[in-house]
Amino acid sequence: MNVIVVDDEKPAREELIWLLEQCDGVTLVGQAECAEDALNLVKNEEVDLVFLDVDMPGIGGMRLAELLHETEGAPQVVFVTAYQNHAADAFGVAALDYVLKPVRLERLQKAVARATKPADTPVARPAKPLNRISVEERGSYRVVPIDDVLFFESDDGIVVVQTAQKRFITDFSLKFLEQNLDPDSFFRCHRSYIVRLDAIESIAPWGAGTYRLILDRESDLGVPLARARATELKTLIPWSANVFED
């Protein structure tokens, strides 16, 4: 389970990270001291669970939780705070749990146990995978064969379809597409991207354990591969561990 810690106080973040390192099945993929940094982490990393302080300068924890729930593939939220009086508000924004500081390891482990990782549930194979999709073009809907699609990208809730010639906007969400595309042909490589496997020309290291999937070298067209998705992609497109491993 991929987690991030959000707290404006560095000692509090470090203490919570130290405790999380003692919890089974938890991988820390980042930390943030403000709402903006937290939202960027969630956008760029595969985050399943956010440990979030309530009282922070600027955008507070409650408002940040609301913003997180609006993101594609929204992570679960556990509030970690020194104040009891925010509990009702926390569950009003669908928080998974509410942990009081100072945090005890046993209590933190219970919060982790309550969380469920979306990736633990295999993507169901659709009874009839999509073989074409409608996209918006000049006030009407154009039908695009699914084999013409290189990748789907979600940008602030708007899903774009990229073909070799053009980009189109579609009304479908990435969640719907992931559930209805053939999993042997398309892969959710990142929180914001679904790529056609046969369109991948090469796999390039991109720093911090992430990669870039190159679809066209001449035009430098590519999509990110999240660190948490690399292992699964290796089962579909094996590559030598000796080439890229840090």
C-alpha cells in the first residue's frame, strides 16, 4: 500500500514516517508540508492512503481531504491530529480513520489495517471489451477504432484520447475505460494514463524508480510509468532487471 504523510511540522512527519516503517505492507512514496505539495504527489504518484494533519497554514486538512476526494482514483484519508474536536468534521469528509497525537504504533497499525488497496482487487475482464470509442470533434461525435488509440490521459478530470494523428476529448472516465478495455491490450501505467501495450516502443528510466514509456522516438511522444506499476508491467513486457535497477 502506497502512502504519503502530510503535515506542516517536520518533526511530526518524521515521527509518523518512523512508525509507518514498522507497519507491514506500507510503502512511503512521499511527504508534504502543504496542500499544494500533497496534491502534486497524488497527481504524480500511485497513492492509496494519505495520513493528513488537520491544522495547517493555507489550505487546511479538511479542505485538502475534499480536494483529494475529487481527484482521479482518489486515495483514502486518515487524519492525524492532536485535537479531538475535529472528529465529526473528519468523518463528514469520508475520512477512513481519525488518529490522535501522540500516535501509538498499535493505533496506527489498526488504521492501516482498515485501509484497502485498490490494486489488491484484480481488474475484472469485461464481458465484451470496447473495440471503438466516441470522441468529440467539431460539435459532433467521431467514432475511433480502439486499435488507433495510443493512450488515454486524464487532465483535471477531462479525459483525452491520443491517436497517432490527433488528440480528442471523450466523455468517459479513466475508471470506466479501465473496466471496459481489454486488459491484454491496455495497461493503467499511471494514475492519469492508460496506454496501449502494443504502442510502446521502448522503456526509459525517468528517475526515482519511475520510467517513461516511449511511443514515438521521433516526436518524443511518451507517457509516465509510475513506480508502483513497474512490477506489473514487467509481467506483461519483461525487461532485464540489470538494465534499469538502481
